[in-house]
Amino acid sequence: MKLNRKLRFLLGNLCVICSIAMAAVQVLDWYNPYMDFMGHSKFVLDLLCLSSVLLSLECIYPKRKSLKKV
């Protein structure tokens, strides 16, 4: 159960960090479009998408305890 909680905590923090980074990149790209910040930060967007999908799957399909037959 500890691993499940740690994974949820790690993925949640990763989503927040990547979201803030993408917001900063969006502002930088808005003020200086010739530098192409959005094109160079593709890995941050990929990481954000991956971590949010994994976090949602972890919340939807939690690890079940093994069922014991009686």
C-alpha cells in the first residue's frame, strides 16, 4: 500500500511541476515567438501527458488485495 501512495504522490507532483513549466513556456513563447519555446519543450508536454494518464489509471484501477476463497 505504501508504494501505491508514493506513486500517487510522485505522479501528482510531477503533473503540477510540468503544468507550471508548460505555463511558463507558453508565456515565453507568447512574448517571443521566434525562439520557438513550445517546440523545444516537447518532452515536458510528453511527460505531463504520460504522468497524468498514469495517475488517472492508478486512481481508476487501484491495486486490489488478493481474493481469498472461503
